[in-house]
Amino acid sequence: MSRELKKKIRKEILRKRKSLDPRERLELSRLVLERLFSLEEFREAKKVFLYVSKADEVDTVPLIRTCLEEGKEVFAPFVRGSDMD
């Protein structure tokens, strides 16, 4: 996939994500987490790699808290700057 196409896709996804109503975002976050918690692979995992959400993304804070409460090791990327490749 070309770099230009990636940028175009990211821009469109970001536009759609930012246009979500806060209540809709909250409900979608809940559904994503519900689905994840239902997966046997996730329930049995001892280590999970997650991202720490920003304001307009699926809220991962409840997920991180639950993982830590269940004794899972939680890992997250560290990003410098705004360029993602």
C-alpha cells in the first residue's frame, strides 16, 4: 500500500471518528470492550499490548484497569511526534 493511500485512509477514518456524537462513541467503546472480554484468547492472556486512547478514540482506560485488576501485564506503545508509519 502506498504512503499516499495510507495517509488518505487515515484522514478519512479520523474525520469519521471525530464526527461521532460523544454518546455514540461511548456506546461503541462499550461494544468493542464487551466483544474483547468475550474472547477466550483475551480472557486467558497473561500479557496484553494495548494503546492508551485519546479523546476521540475507543476508550481503553476501562480495559487497562480491568487487565491490571486481573493481574495481566499491560504493554503500550510509546510514540514520539505525530508521524505514524
